[in-house]
Amino acid sequence: MKKLDWFILKSYLGPLILTFFIALFILLMQFLWKYVDDLVGKGLEWYIIFKLLFYASSTFVPLALPLAILLSSLMTFGNLGEHYELVSMKAAGISLRRVMAPLIIVSILISGLAFYFSNVILPEANLKFLSLLYDVRSKKLAFNLKNGVFYDGIEGYVIRVGKKEKDGNTIRDVMIYDHTKRRGNISVTTAEWGKMELSPDKRYLVFHLYNGMNYEERINMRYHEVTRPFQRTKFREQNQLFDLSAFKLTRTDEALFTKNYEMQNIRKLQFSIDSIKKEVERHRDTYHRTSHTNYTFYSRLDTSTILNPNALDSFQHALLLNFDRKDWYSITQAAKASSKLMKEKIILHDRNIYSKSKLLHKHEIVMQKKFTFSIACFLLFFIGAPLGAIIRKGGLGMPAVVATIFFVLFWIVSFTGEKYTAEGVLPAWQGMWIAPLILLPIGIFLTYKATIDASLFDVDTWIKLIRKFLRIPTKQQI
């Protein structure tokens, strides 16, 4: 490999790594802002938070990598143009395509790795991330007693302390309601003061209570509704244990999440799509067969002649002429009940088919995303590199603005196509490929303009073009 290729690669890989981790960090901060309420105050260990952030960052790669490729390629060629290195290369007889050649090879490799990541690594990362996030969000808030506030975080107990000392362990004016028997406020313990500590295995919270009373209504005795027996016990010292197992993070079996479409590779998605298609067809066949078997008369009825109320009344009157007038009411009610049942069955089948069809569309979207992700990485390079050569501005100023505009355009088009596909307006191969098909001609146009050294962003050139299009005469012509 020539020194020029090494120089181009080193100029590109540094900004690529930098912008990738910057984009990943920004997306991770957005995740933290979104789920901060579910993470704070639960006493999570540092390694649990680290694992959650690591799995979350893995799921953000499909957004961060295309943006990093676009921005880094624009910065690289912008720097080369700004420092006249690109001009020197062209003066030496080296074309822009030859300069881009090593980066094209790198882009192909990155696109291949992106496909491998989306098909193999991303489903596993989604499985780890979503299952851990579900467990974290389901975890109870950490044990936290506040002065004068009734705390019901421990199942079966309500605790109130008048004052908690600065050491965090000494509590005063303690009141504990025992609801473990699920019979209301029949058992109460009070104490002047006490000490809190964890058991050696940290499974139990132990209250060492001093100078207190136990109050209990004895509802297990005969005629307790009338006599209202009551027991009061005084103590100098008493220990109360509270089970803290509910405060620990319990992990859900990950196998329960594997059927989600976001956690499947192409082979599993194809199997799921075929299964859902068969299920949708089975629902439609069942509906068709049930309607024609049970409602043969209605299925053959030509409703085009009875769309208005007057025609409908005449039709009903003609049907009832062959029956006695005293039977008309029972016949009409039976017909209404049958029609209502038929309507409910139609609505039920329609909902089932709609929900299954929507699930099918989501599987197809994830399937197409695995291909469009890698193609987008390749196409965005052919937008960023020629744009940098044309703009000739390096750094994170102008390139960041231009890259953001193109990436937002790409994201909006992709999101719109995904929405249309999810609602069944467009098939997945059309809705998910709209954005790459829009990027393709833009990339070809920019590459062509950069190759012929066109002044694409020259204001005077655009003014002349507009004057020529609008046929506005110049000063020389006047």
C-alpha cells in the first residue's frame, strides 16, 4: 500500500472513531434522561448500571455509525481541501476517485461488519438490554425511611418513625403496623427508640426496639365481634425482622423475551414471518367459512337495493308477511340478536387480522433494517466525501452542520417509510428502501460534481444560473 493510502486512512479513521463515540455518548445521554426516574433511588449496584449502559449503547450503533461515517468522511475531505492537500494531489495527476479508493474499501468492510452486527450482535444486545431494563424498572425503590412519613415499601408492614438520627441507624418514636395477616390494623407495635441494622447476609432488616408496647385485637376468639378482646404487651427490648428480598434485583428468564422481533436474526425472522402469514390466512379462512356456513342468507343478499331506511323497512315488512303478527316481535328480536352476534364476530375477526398483520409488518421492518443499515453506511460515505471535497472546510463547524442536515433528512425519510410500512400502506421492501434510494442519486450527483471540480456552493454560479433560468438580463446585456 502506498504512503498516500496510509495518509488518507489515518486522516479518516481518527475522525471516524471520535465522531462515533461522540454520537454514541449523545444517544446514551438521551437514554438516561428518558429512564432516569426508573434508575434513581433503587440502590442499584454499579455493575448493574454499567451493564445496562453497555447494552443500551450497543442498541444505539445503528444510529451512531451512519452519522459517524457521514461526518468523518466530510471532515476528512474538508480538511484535505482546506489545507490544499487535495489540490496538490490533483496537480500531481491523482484523481479524486483514486484518493477515495482506500476509503471505499474501508466503507465496504464497515458495511459488511454493520450487516453482521445487525444480524448477530444486535438481537443479542436487544435481548440483554430489554430484559435487564424490564427487571430494573420492576425493582422496588430502595428502603428509605423519612421522619414522620408512613412507609409501606415492605410488603405487609407500614412503618413510621418520628425522627431518624444523623448516624442513620438510630430511630425514635417508632410505630409499626403489621398487615401480614391481611385483616386490617389489628396489630401495632410502638417503641420509644430503636436501632436499625442489616443481617450478615443482607437479606433481612433488623429493628432493635426499646421501651415499647404491642397492641393486638384478638379476632380469633369466639364472639370477638361482641366482646372485642384486646391484648397489650409491654417490653423493654424486642427485635423485629423485615424481609428485604423484594428489594433485590431479580432477573427474569431471558427465554421469555426471545420471541420478540427485535431479538431475532434473519433466519428466525423468516420463520416467524412465515408462521404469522399462515396464521393470518387461517383467520381469514375461518371468518369466510363461518360467515358462509352460518349466514348463508346474508352472504347471498344483494344489499345495494336496501341501503336507505325506507327500502329497509319495506324489505323487513315483506319478510314478515308470511308470519302471524303475534310472532313478529320474537322474530325481530331474534334477527337483531343474530345480527348483533354477527357484527361482534366480524369485529373480532377484523381485530385479530389487524393485530396479526401489524405484527407481521414489524417483523418485516426489522428484517429489511438489517440490510438498509449496512447500505446506508456505504451510501452516506459517498455523500460526505464529495461534500467535503466541494466545501473544503474541516473541523466540526460547517461539516457538522451539513452532516446534521443530511442525516436528519435521511432519518425523517426512513422514519416515514417505516410508519407507512407498519400501517400496511406500503410493503416493507418499498417503505424501508425509500431512504437509500433517495441517497443513491444524491451520492452519484455529488461524486460527479466533486470529480469535475464543480463549484456547487459558489453563490455567483447559482445567481447566474437563476438569472439564466428566469431570463433576467445582466448589466452587460442592458
